[in-house]
Amino acid sequence: MTPEKLRNTLRQETASASDFLALLQREYTALAERDADDIEDITRQKQSLAHRLDECGRERDRITTLAGYEPGTKGLQRLLSHYNDPELTAIARQLAELALQCREKNLAVGLLIGKGLAYTQQARDILKTGGQPTGAAYSASGKSVATALSNTLARA
């Protein structure tokens, strides 16, 4: 197996990961600005990009396995050492950095979604109780915890 096939696959995967990171950044902004139309569009694009990234990862693992190494990061690192190709190593390093950035941005998006859900839950609770206090307190993790008083709808 020549390094060219791996190089092309890693380039495609790097381009897809870069696109995915840009989309995650756009999603974060859309969530912060509560832009529902953009969020819907982003969701469709994310599904397509996630599929493309999955295909690239499977192809990378296939190449690694055909070269006699185990699939995954360890096998890729061993194959890169075998090829001893600085450009190929640089592409793989860039891909690893993009993957880390995607994980970090995805975590930030998840936290923002969590905050939005908490805000929505609080608004829903206010509507259910007619604006009456529910006796809510906060746990050590910052989540709302209901205490002895229940909402007015539950008592009806």
C-alpha cells in the first residue's frame, strides 16, 4: 500500500473536519442568538458532514488494516512511522488537532443547549404555577430541585 491513498483519505477527512468545526462554530452562534431557522439548516448540514466524516474514518481504518496495522489511532501512528513521510505526518497531526477542536466546540454547544433547556424548563414551570413560587432550590451542580411546595396544576 502506497502512502498516496492514505494521504488523499487524510486530506479528505481533514477538509471534512474543518467544515464540521466551522459548522459547530456557526451552530454555537445560532444557539446563542436563538436563530431557529439557522439551527434547522445547521442540523441538516451536520448530519451530512457527520456521515462524510464517518466514511473517511472507515476508509482510513481500512487502509491501516490493509497495511497490516490495527485500526484506530495506534495503528495509524504505526503506519505513519513506517512511511516516515513528514507531509503525511503533518496532515495526520492537523486532523488530530481539528478533531480535538471539534470535541471542545461540541461540548460548548452542548452546554449552551443545556442552558437553553434549563431556561425553557423554568419558563414552563412559571406558566404551570401561574407565576407562584414553587419553592425551588438549587443543587450543588446548579440544577433546580423542587422542594415541598408543588405547582398549582398538580394540586387541581
